[in-house]
Amino acid sequence: MSKQKRFILQENEIPTQWYNIQADMVNKPMPPLNPGTHEPLKAEDLFPIFAEECAKQELDMEHAWIDIPEEVLEKYKFYRSTPLVRAYELEKALDTPAHIYFKNESVNPLGSHKVNSALPQCYYCKKQGVTNVTTETGAGQWGAALSYAAKVFGLEAAVYQVKISLHQKPYRSIMMRTFGATVEGSPSMSTRAGKDLITKDPTHPGSLGTAISEAIELAITTPNCKYTLGSVLSHVSLHQTVIGLEAEKQMEMAGEYPDTVIACFGGGSNFGGLAFPFMRHNLKDGKKTEFIAAEPNSCPKLTRGKFEYDFGDEAGYTPLLPMYTLGHDFKPANIHAGGLRYHGAGTIVSQLIKDGLMHGVDIPQLESFDAGVLFARTEGIIPAPESCHAIAATIREAKKCKESGEQKVILFNLSGHGLIDMTSYDSFINGDLRNYELSDEEIARNLENVPKVL
């Protein structure tokens, strides 16, 4: 095998179906609940907010394989397949016997994996006759992807971007506006949810929870408008499984199979997208692959959160979701990995954590940037701050292999590039970044406001 070989599938090998892990789980995720009645939701309960097909996919526990619409598949072919790459130079720098592979989702024109779900969500909205879509975004990868997908299918898009991230990463909001979307920093004065938050805390930096509240409020008060989401919910992870399904075939081309699969974790979309297709072989075929979700230690819902029914947003507009949570009004630290600053985990991942089928690790901000710089200097790609967490977790595992002499195969997802995040690298190189620690008391305080359901 030559150095830096890139494994790329032919057009006719690109997946034509998404994989729905819920159908194969022994213990299904607990149902989302109506926050007023605490009754399990039906798909039609979600129709006022989401495209009807997305609502059906969200609660589908029966069908393991769901066809990708031909119109979406044609758009996927603009940029898929994405390459699987053996990270020889990173291995060399770490002096590890581990074989390290990464799935490079940064190569599409939007720069991250997010477009894999933006396209089908906008397609389903267009097919239903919807004219407007709205959403939230943290670091801006999802907002950029949604803005592009909306334009592809002739929809108008409105994006609420977490205020601190909008200031840290101004070029992503410019990308959104270039595609024709309107962009507001959240919390804003354009919604009741935003006004209430600003009244309580005029300097609120925003969170994904606040931005979700504003986007949902706009969707339910605007005629012919639907809300779209870039992570957390099950139908989003479903769309992202094109990543792992491609990686399966590419690992076969490489003649190896992963012992460990790693991805960064905010709400779970890129983790589920890479991990779930491989996890089905643990569930059905007796494989023993280890699955690791890497989150910031300043937002540690997987490692220090509590499994509860909680709202997905700060204002309490969403259904109650069974999740590992830090509390829906948790105010995350102003780290540069804006896409990981979310208080809760998706329902599928939360159940998998409960069942011991995967686990989380928390990564300090400085360790994540150390890892990102090493990756840039060895593999020539500057990763997004979110992806740096996956790289840091990969480096931890590779060092364990060096200590033990074990030759494991490690696969991680490079979910996006950092070319619009260079101010964060500048701050890191200049020594201006720091780690943020949460005390047990702070976490307990935030959890006090979680609805008492369990």
C-alpha cells in the first residue's frame, strides 16, 4: 500500500439507503413525550414543526433500511463518496503500532458532514409544499449547509446562530448570507424566547438551546414554514449514516476492520453517522468494536450528565426527550468548538450509553487544539475545533497501543475542516485559550430545573 492512499468509492457504490439502528436495538430508545400530558408522541404530533417524512423517520423503530430519494442521491453524487485515508504520518509522529484511518467529511464545498442531512430535510420540505425553513446553528457548519440546501430546493432559510459563535466565526454567517439565508445572533430581540432571555441576562452569550427555541418559535408562527435540525434527533443521525456505510466498504478495500471507532460529540449526528453502521455488526454479528464519543470537558453530558426526560431547548418548546443531560438551561463555556456546546445527547446514543454499547470521554480545550495542530502538521489538514476532540481521543487510544504493543485499527471521523476557524487557532498559538472546568455543584444546580418525569 502506497503512502497516503485515499480509498474512494465509485459512483455506483455510494449507498442508496440509510441505516436505521433503532430497528436493530434490543432496548429501543424510550419515547419522546408530550410536555403537557407526558404521553408518548406520535409522528403526527411533530407535523406542525417538522416535514412529515422526517417526523415519521424520527419514530420509526421497524425499518432498518430506508431508501434515499433519487433527488437527494443525485445531490449526494456532487461530493460523495468522501475519502477514507490512512494517517501514516500521524502514526509515525506518535510512534504507535496502531493503524489510524480517518473518514474525511471536510472535502465537500460546505466543509463538513452537515450537508448530508440538510439536503434530505429540505427535499422533504419542498416535496410537501413548504416554502420556508428555519434552524439554529452553533459554529455555523449546519447553518451553512442548511442555507445551501434550501437554495438548491428553492426554499427561503432563516438561521439563528449562537451569538458567541457568530462573533468568533463571522465568515460562516457570511457563507449563509451568500446562499441567501437571513442570519440572526441568538438570543435576539426577534422572538419572544429571545427577548425573555435577554431580559433575564442582557449579556447572555447564547447556546444551542436558546437558538433552537428561537428557530422553533419562528417556524410555528410563520405560515408554510418548517423547522430543521442539524443534530440530536434520530432522523438526522439516520441521514448521516451514509458516512459509516461508505466507510465500511472502504475499510474492506483497505483490508482491515476497526477495533475502535471515534467521533466528536455535540448532539450525536456525526458520531451516529460513522458509528451506527459498524455498531450493527456488534448488535447482530458478535463483533466487539469499541465506540468512543469525544465531548468537551466543559460540556460533559455523556460522562457527567444525568439520564432524564428533558427539553431539547432552553424555552421548553420541544417535546421531552429521554437523554443524558446537563439541564436544558445549562449555559456552556465560550469554547471555540461551538458545535459541541449542547446540553443533551440524542435519544439513541443515550440508550446505547445506558446499555454499555459505547462510552464518552471528555477532552479539555487545550488538549483538543494540541491534537489539531499535530494533525495539521502531520497530515496537512487543519481540522475544525469540533473534530479536534475526535483526534485527541484517537491520540489517547494510539498512545495506549504504544504502551501495550497492541496493533489496533482505529477509525475516526474528520467531520469538518477548520479553515473558517483560524481565529481560534490564532488564540491557541498565542496562548490566549484556557480550559474550563465544571464543578459537581454547578452540574447539580443546572439539573434542578429538569422536569420530574422519571
